[in-house]
Amino acid sequence: MASAGQVAASGRGLPALHGRIDDPARLRDKVGARATVADSTADLVQALLERLGPEGLARCQGIFSLAFWDDAGGRLLLTADPLGRRTVFYTRIDGLLVFSSCQRILLGLPGVSRALNDGFLAALLSDVVPETDATLYAAIRRVPAACTLAFGPDGDPVVREYWRPDLVPRRRHRRDETYVEEARALLDQAVTRQLPGSGPVVCELSGGLDSGAVAATAARLRPQATIHALTLAPPDGVARFEAPSVISDERPGAAAVAAIYPNMAWEAVSSPALHPIDENPVRIFLAMAGPARNVLNLGWFGMSMDRARALGARAVLNGSFGNMTLSWNGLSGLATMARRGDWLRLWREAAALGRRHGLSAATVIMRYGLKPLLPPRLQCRLNDRRGLPRPASERHSAIHPDFARATRIAERRLDTGHDYPGDTATMRRQWLSRIQTMQPWFDPMIELFGVEMRDPMADLDLLEFCFATPDDQYLRAGRTRWLARRVLADRLPPQVIDETRRGFQCPEFLHRMTLQREAIVEGVATLERSPLASRVLDIARMKRLAADWPRDAASTGFGDYGGMLNRGLHFGRFLRWIEGGNG
């Protein structure tokens, strides 16, 4: 395991833990008074395993990976946390099993090949969900999220899932207000678990519901402490992307939240210049053991992480997972109603939603109620027949068409159903599989910026509550995110509660890319000298985009330039680096 881990010193086995448990007191109660538990988290997890077995890991709130040698069973147990934010990577060298929570350590060992896994590379480049145990390197596998991997005397691994949320809503209350009361208690509990034990409290604060919920709750929980709230904002005088459906400057909403709390010290963070990480991709390659999916946002986020570190923070609280938990928009509930045959309620909700958005009830039913029940392949055919665009992740991928065909990316996209809507259970399954198979980013962010990211919206108790809550709590009378709007009405201003636009990360992306235009044009040209990049990337299309630079930042969407060109060049630089070039 990585050097940051803990090793227990007693019991029938030897556990090594990398990470943290967010609620050790409750876990200690689950273990029971008869278990001997030392002060370290590793000892506590060992007691849990000895008392409850691998299934007991479902009781662990936190971000962790674990290796446990079981003396009694003569087996090695490797574990990833439920959402896969930390995991264990493993490979074999001359028949010997080698593992670590840091992939880069394995890559540095003699005998470990750096040959790439084409299937994973294509999936990462195209936003398609990869195999659950795959990595970017053919010789290295990972323990899937929420699973244990046991190696017995014969050396063959046995995968066992220890946690899976119920995707079918089963929580039923007679009063709508009961859901609100429970959600508020769980949100308070989730933020309490993530608050740092010492040092300043720093939160991200956008103009939306999720980060506002976290920052406001932190301010309520610690009224005597200063809560530093940081809002990323486009620099003054710099052109940015604008559209009626997006918030391109979140300062007004964030300021409205901060005005409610005397203990909240709010500041906007921006810079017209590039961040150092924008100009040194090798730092990213080393930290991630590969390229980053949203590389353009790293430098943008880096500004607030640098400010948090300057404030003395070791952790920053955010609300990244909120869209899939507390502030779930509820639109997929229309397909669930259609699947159940709840036609009267479906018609009422469709009519109400249509009135809000200028659509007929029939259009809403077809778009959100019936079409999502079709298999993804049929949805795709219908879209093609009507001349509708393919999913954005398909249109704006830099993958070479031949490489896409060789790795079956189009078929894999349809097999998993991602980018095509479904009912609530389907959408949550898709979201969970995407989260659990992402490249683990938790430790790389600490390495890159020196600050830990904590997300109370990913708390498992809160997640399981939200998944168990029926659709009618998320969509009512045409009002989306109905649960979050009611839950947060006691801590956020109406300006934020009633907002229907979505936030837009890095709205000044074209300005940031223009600062690098010369390097971008030159970088794309050098990719043609790379056999690997020429095989993987659509360099001809990238060259056309680099040559035809847009002039109107307000109307230039992120897809072609921020998604296809910038991400494609970042991947290309990584491929050259792997080949021995200078990146």
C-alpha cells in the first residue's frame, strides 16, 4: 500500500489501510464492545472484518483502500471504497502478485510493462464506461469499487461485491415534510463528518444548490468559526461563454448566500493568466498515472485550491455529487411513471412541466416519458432518422474513427446505455457505474494542489436515502429538484432556491486557450510525428480546429475547442510522453 497507510498490529490478520473513515465512533459501536479495538483506524477495520466479514465494509463511511492478510483463511483480501475514489492496483511480476494503492508505484517497478490498454484509452477519450477492473495499462488491474478481491492459496482472484444501493425507491411517508426533515438531518450529519478537526474551514461556493448547501450548512454548524467560501469567477474584462440556460458568472448567487451568514468570509477567485499546471502537463501525467479527462478545468480549479492552501486549509468542502443525490432533478421519474402505467399522474406532471417550458404535454410525455423506455439502440436510430445530433461526448471526442471502430466504442456506448435517457433506476445505475469506474482522482488532486477535496453530497447515508426516496419528491407540479428546493429553503436565499439555470465551469475557456494558441497549433502539428498519437487521435480534425480559431467567445460552445481540441492535445502529449517524447 502507499506510505500514507496505517497498519494494525494485532488480531488474526494484518490489515494495511490507506485513507480515512469518516465516522469511526459509529463504526466502533457496530463492531461491538466485546471486540478489542485500538486507536488506529486500521485496527478498527480489522475488528470489523473479524466480526462481520467483508460485508461489514458496507458500514464504513469514508475514502479508503485496504489490504488484509487473513491468517485463518490463508488469503489476501484487497478492497476499494464504495465509490471507487480509492482502490488497490495490482499486477504480476514473474508470478508474484504485487499491489499498491498508487498506480505509479507499480509502473516504476522493473518488469511492469507500460503498454497501454487500447480499450480503456478509447473509453477514457470518448467518455464511455470501461470495464470495472480495467486501467490505462494492460498489465495492471484495479479492484472494482465496492468490491473485495480475495486471493487464496491457488492464486486465483475471487471478486465479491460488498455494497450496492437499492435503485428502486422504497421509502414511503404520508407527509411530504417528513422527507424534508430526514434530508436536513442527513445533510447536517454528512457535513459534520467532513468538517476538518482542526485548521480553517474552506468551502467552494457557486451560485447553485449543492455547494451552497454545503457551505451554508457548515456555517450553521460552526457559528463561532469563520467559514471561508471561495467562488471561481471569470476575470473582469475577459470574454466568456454565455447562454440563456447557463450561469456564466456565479458571483451574484454566491454573494447572496454569504450575506445570510455573518461568519462566512466570502471571496471571488479569478485570474486572467494561466495557472502553472496549464503549462506543465507532465505534472498531471505523474499524479494521475495518465492524462486527465477534464484537463482544462484543472488549471481553473487550481486557482481556488491555491487560495485554500494559502488560507492554511488541508481540505476543501464541495458539493460535486449533489446533482445525483439531494438535488436530483426528477425528470427521469416521468419514464418511471410510464413504466408503471401511472398515466394520470404522468399527464398532470407533463402538462405542468410543459407550461413552465413552453411545450405541449404530449411532447413532454414523448420526450421524457416514453422515449427513455426504448432500448438505447432504438433511441439512437430514431434520433438519426429525425436528424438529431449524436451525444455530445460522441460528437466532441478526439478519437480517430479507425481507432474507435477497432475498440468498438460506438457499440460499447450503446451496450451500457450511457448518454441515452432511461427511467430513474436506469439513470442512477448509469451514474453509479460512471462514478465507480472513473480514474481515481482523490490522491492525484492532493498531490497536484496540496489540498484534499471532501464532498458531503457523496455521503453514503445521504445517497441511500436519496435513492430510496420516491420520484414525486423530486418532481412536483412541473418543478424540478423539488426535494432540494424545500430542504434548503431554511439555509439558502430565494435567489438561489429558485434558480433554474445550470452552472458552467470555466466559462472563460476560450480566453485561456487563446493564451496558449501558439503552443496548441505547434503541439497539434507535432502529434503527426507520433505513430501512437496518429493511430489514436483524429489529428486532421484537430488541425482544422486549431487553424480556424473562433472570435466570438460568447457563442463558442465548449465541445469542439475545450472538449475535442484541448483534451485531444492533452492526450496526444501524454502519448508522446509514453513514447519517449517531451510531452
